[in-house]
Amino acid sequence: MVDRLTSLDASFLYLEDADTPMHVAGFLVLESPRGGLDHDDLVELVSSRLVLVPRFRQKVVEVPGHLANPAWIDDPDFDVTYHVRRSALPRPGTEEQLLDLVARLTARPLDHSRPLWEMYLVEGLAGDRIAVVTKTHPALVDGLTAIDIGQVILDDAPVPADRPAPPDDWRPRRPPGPVGLVWEAVEEAVQRPTAVLDTVRTATGDLRATVGRLAGTATSVLSALARTTVRPAPTSPLNGSIGRQRRVAVARADLDELKAVRRALGGTVNDVLLATVTGALREWLLSRGEPVVGSTSIRALVPVSVRPEDAEDDEGTVVSSLLLDLPVGEPNPRVRVARIGYAMRGAAQGGQSVGADTLVALSGFAPPTLHALGARAASGLSRRLFNLVVTNVPGPQVPLYAAGARMLEVFPVVPLARGQGLAIGLTSYDGTVYFGLNADRDSVSDVDVLADLIEQEVADLVDTTRET
């Protein structure tokens, strides 16, 4: 029998269009190693690690007549050089030029006739640096046990320790033809009649019924709704019609400074980060001449990792959706931190929030996978219930390397949902928190202003706590 997509994964594919590709992207900035790192080196590295991510050599095929969900099959024409590509900036490439390239690459949908991922080596960065841009469809990452291609190319030492690698004897299995796909779908329908109803609902766009039946999956949609009043999200310039083009901006914050703010104000580092985003959004709205009063808020969907109370070790860890009203109308940064901390404590209802140390121990360099799960969670809720997505994923606080090249920075690029002009991803790594802002090019054309305001908000919080 073929390996079939779940109804939720199939819904990601059906919901995609040219304006709202669902892939999760990101980019690593690397210090060029002695001897350099060229395209051939990256192809060789990825090829040697593909055995760890077997799904990345499979593609999706539709079942004739939508008699069953699409199936994963081996790509008989798999060519790693199609997926691992090369690009360059005019030397010496600036960060602005890199962000413009990332925005253009992010805006392009993946080719659904091939395995759903791409990787780009970007040469020419100033300071003898290179970048690697990755794009992965969330359908490839269906749980915390899944691994993203952006994870497997990284090691914790310039020269990886000799570890016995699994034998890579991959040979594409002969794909079933249309008749075979139909026959297997009929057999499955006889054995599990409810699967037919799920397939029809998904294919026809009845996602409310589909998601309702999938409430026990990592999206935890019903759990999110139970933790907030079910009402439309506040009116915001972040929402409206969006186009096909994107703008990407970045910000950085020192992790030790954030921890000092947390010690002074209480709560968690995550509370401080969300309060930072809230303060920046407040100033951004004011810079646009938008009305901001004491009750003004922006609702964020914040995916959080939780572990059910009866789970042993980390096997019960899932990603749950928390709808959080960010108090952008609150002018006092201390009060913003306190209000967000109070709201975030509700994330533990029905389970325990999983801390950063646990996540790092669980998955190593987990950000690519967990940002993808955050995007999956966002896709399960009505767009009318939140204004933007904010994903925050901790990473290791030690240097990582790709083919001997030290990773200096890492920025997530979370996809935009239909009608939403901004998504913010955060990843901490080696003493710094990296913010990646993905925005619609026209409706949020000043996303670089928001990125600057995030860094200013961090500085203001640090100064405020030092004064006490």
C-alpha cells in the first residue's frame, strides 16, 4: 500500500495558490571555511544526509477522481542538483541585497510535481560569508519526530565525529499507475469507509469538518479555541488582500540582555520577546497614523510546545495553538510584560509548557521542524480569528557547522496565510535571538521599520530595567 497524506496535509496542498505558498523558509549565514564552500560541496553534503530524511526523495501524486488522499511515492527522476541550487550577490553583497533575494525566493511556490523542498547556496556576501536559503513544505514535517533538511546539514563541530551512517541503498520503487492508485483507494474505502468522507471534505474545501476531526493532532485547534473568547480578530492594517510578492526584514537581540530583563520583570524570556514584538507593533501603528487607544490589541497565533500531564519523558510533546491578544494599547513596557506573562500561563492548561532546554534536548537543532509545525497550526484556524502568526523556537547555544562552515546567524521565514500581511519567526542560537519578518510587499511595505522598532524596543526594555 502507498503511504498516504493525512487529510490535514492534503488540505495544505489544496489551500495553496500563487499568492499564498505554504512552504516554511529560512536562511543561514555562514562563515566561509578555509578552502571555501561551493555548490558542489553543498550538493555532496546534502546527498550524504538524504538517507536521514527519506521523505525528501518522494513526491505527491493525486488519486484519480479524489477517491483517496494524495499519496507519497518515490520520485523516479529525483535529481539532487535540481533541489540544491546556486545563486550569488554582486560582491560585496549587503544584507539588504540578501533580504531582497530571500524575499523573491520565498515568494515562489514549490514545484508540486517534484519533492517539496529547495535549497540555495548564495555566494558573494560581504565579510567572506555565504548564505544557505531553505524552503520546505509543512506536509513533509508532520510531527516532532520528523526532520527538516535544514537540520541534517548542521553538525556540532567543524569536522563531524565519525559516526556510522545508515547505508544509503535507496532505489526508487516503481510508482503505481492511475489504475493502481484507484485500486488501492477502493480497497482502503472498503476497509475504512470514513476515509472517503474525509477525502471528499478535504478536496472540496470543507476544512472546518476536516480540522474538527483532526483536533487530536499537533494543531490542537479546539484547545486553542477553548483558551480564548471566540470572536473575530481586531481590525488591523495587517489584514486584507495580499499579493504574490514579499518583503523580508530581520532583527537581532542579545539573549543575555533578554534574560536580565526577565529576571528584573519576572515571567519568561518568551514573555519578554512577545512584549518586545507588542511594543514594536505599537510604535509601528503610531508611525502609520493608526488610532491606538488603551484597549487596542492585535491578536497573534502563538504556537507553543506542550506535554500532556500523563506523558512520560517527551513522547507526548505536541505543538498547540494559543490565541493571544497583544496589548499594543498599553504604553508601559513593564505592564505589557506582566499582561503577556499572565495570558501565556494559560498555555499550560491541559498540559505542561515545554521549556527551551527540553526542546533542544529532544530534537537538537529543532527550529526548522518546529517553525513548520507552527505554520501547520496556523493553517488549521480561521483567518478571521487572528491577525498574525508569531513563532518562537529555541535553538542550541553552541556553534553549529555546515561542511566546516560555522553558522553565524539563522533567520526563519514563516509563510503568510491568506488575508494576512505579516508573520514573525524567532529563533535563538549561540547567545542571540534572531527575528525573521515575512510581509506582503505592498500592504506591509515598511516591514523594515518594524524590524528596527523591535531592536529599539529591546534596547528600551534593557535601559528601563537598568534604571531600577
